[in-house]
Amino acid sequence: MKKSFLTAVLASTMFAAGASVPAAFAQQDGAQMQQPAPAESASVTDEQISAYITAVQSVNMIIQTYQPQLDAAQSEEAAMAVQQEAQGEMQSAVEQSGLSVEEYTAIAAGSQTDPELAERINAQAAAQTGQPQ
């Protein structure tokens, strides 16, 4: 279970392969949250895409930080504690990027269903990192 959590989160936040809703934000206080509708390219500003890219990068760094702790967890309780801490860090990272968790998940989901949005995200990410497309 503990490896599948981070694997799912990591896989779901890799925007280069197309982002989807991170599992870390799917639950709050044990209750399932209603996921926002996927964003469409026309409704997402360049500023939101930039914030989204920043958030994805931060979330991925958090995952890399917490993966060893999760792997080393000696019990299910310890794994859950690591997961909860990682979730809090990821939520803070998203909010510090200038997006709400709902906006982040809508953009992530939209990038899965709207090829134009996915292309805009990938193009802007390449431009921000100075990498050719």
C-alpha cells in the first residue's frame, strides 16, 4: 500500500506525460471530495498554467522527499502519518503557487481530456525550463 500511494501520486503529477488529479488531494479528513470539472484550454490563463507548472514541480520534489520515508515506514500507521504529512506539504505547495487545490486539480484533469491544454502546459513548461519542445 505505501509504495502504491506515492507511485500513484507521482504518476498522476507528471505533467510531461499528461497530468491527472493527484491522489493526495482526492481525500480530506477521510471523506471523498467532489472533484472539479476538468478545465478547458480556453478558460485557463497563461498565468494559471505558469502557477500550475510551479506547483507540479514543487509537488514532485515533495514526493521525492517523502518517498524514502514512506518506504522506510515500519507500520501502516507510520505510513499513514507520512502520507498525511506529504499531503499537507503538497497542498501548501499548490496554494503557494497561487492556485487553489480545486484549480490545480481542474487543470490537471483538463490536461488529460483537452489536448490543446496539455500542449499549452508542455510548451510553457519547456519555455520556463529552457528546454526545446
